[in-house]
Amino acid sequence: MERCPWCIKEQIYIDYHDKEWGVPKFDDKTLFEALLLDGAQAGLSWITILKKRENYRDCFDNFDATKIAYYDENKIISLLNNPGIIRNKLKIKSFIDNSKAYLNLLEKNGSFSDYLWQFVNHKTVVNNWESMKEVPTRSYESDQMALTLKENGFSFVGTTICYAFMQAVGMINDHLVTCFRHKEV
């Protein structure tokens, strides 16, 4: 069974590739979590975040935006002292600010999923890459998503982060054509 070559030989990464990456997701909370975690990845490898994902869920109230939006300095200090997550103050504060932006966006649009999926006309963009060299790190759609998310108060949502997010949540199918998951998702 052939997989995308970025999928290193750790079981957690293989499971993520085989079961999650590229599968279309439409649940608001699931998309919110994925966007925050992709922002936490900035400057790091995805495997680093993936290994800490359960800790993030525990530390950030299972990504309940209503709770995160009201985190105070004491909570920030507590998070900065937690080795189970990336202890970067800017990234932690972005979770709080992004929670507020997410709640505002929900109030305006009703659905985070509809808002995000509009950038791909509500259907997965299926690419047919044969080599990892062909896979881009950004696209027109990710540029537009990053721009509008920033306009709505989000941070750590540059075009590269948005592209990785779009790949992860199935807005873009970038499994190589040789990967068994390409046709499945």
C-alpha cells in the first residue's frame, strides 16, 4: 500500500494520514480546532503538534471557543508553564483572539463551515500530483482565505497555514495520485 511520502514511519503519523488527512470536514468546532492547531504549527513540523493534540484539547477546554475567549492572564501563565503544548505566548494569545474572532464570525455568518468552504465553492479541489515537488504551499484560495480571516480578526492564518489547513480538512485533496487515499477522499 503506497502512501504520500511525507507520512513518516511513526504510527501516529500513519494513522493521521490514513484516517484523517484530506477527509472533508464540515463541523464548525472540528474546523475551528484544526485551524488553531495549524496556527500552532507555524515554524514547526506537523508531527510535533499531532503528538501534542490531546494535550491541546485538555488545556484548551476541548476547543470550546466560548471558554477560550475569556482566558485571563493567570490562565495564560498556566498554559505557558505546560510542557504538553507549545509554550509560545503569541500562539497562546492567538488562540484567545481567534476564539473571539470565531464567535464574531459565527454571529455574523451562522456557520464557520459555510464561511470556510466558500473559498473552494463548497466542494473539494482534487489535484492530481505525481510528486511532492508539484504540491504547492499556497493557492489563490488559501490567499483569499488568509486575507479574509485576518480581516475578521484572526491571527496565525497566513496563506501557507491556510493551505495546510485546507489540505488537512479535505478542502483540497493533495494526496499524490500514487497514494491509496487519493481516490478514497
